[in-house]
Amino acid sequence: MDREGDGLAMPHAALPRISMPAAVIATMQHPVAFDAQDGDIDLMLGLLWPSDAGGFLLSLSQSSRLLRRPAHREYLRQATSPAEALAAIEAMERNPETAGHLASAGAVT
């Protein structure tokens, strides 16, 4: 499993038998130990992509860049519903510089 650090893992794969991209965000009630120097995993973003479709590396790179910000990761950890997590991600995509501040202030719903 690829590790991004700060409690985040981003497993990913390009597969020949799927027809459209899929993603999953999971927060762990009990962090998973990987004996890494930066601690256990408590947040995961998994990406699956059709192997015959373009855009996989770009999507992976953009996701990693968005989740590099501590405020973005923390808001996803605190989301209490899929709708809340999706709203946070949409805010991050619209404005990566301020989305974490908006989310922590309760402005993202």
C-alpha cells in the first residue's frame, strides 16, 4: 500500500475490467499500524481506474496534492457523512488554498 504520510494512505490501481473510475474515502476508527516512522493510518483514499482510460496519473497527483494540506486531511477525518466529505472535496477542488479554512469554520456544507 502506498503511503503518503501523516496518517494517510492512497492505494491505487489501473484495472482492465472496470469501465469507469471509482474512489473510496475511509476513516479508521482504530488506526492501522504499518510500523512507519510517521505513525499509523487513519485516513485512506483509494482510487481505481480503467487501464484503457487516460487521466489516471493526473487524478492521483491532484488527489495527493489536495490531501497534502493538514487542514484538508483533518476535515475529511471529521466528516460525519459521505455528503460532508464530498462537500469538502468539492471545496478543495474549487479553491485548494482556502478550502481547509472554510471547512473548519463550518462554511462547507
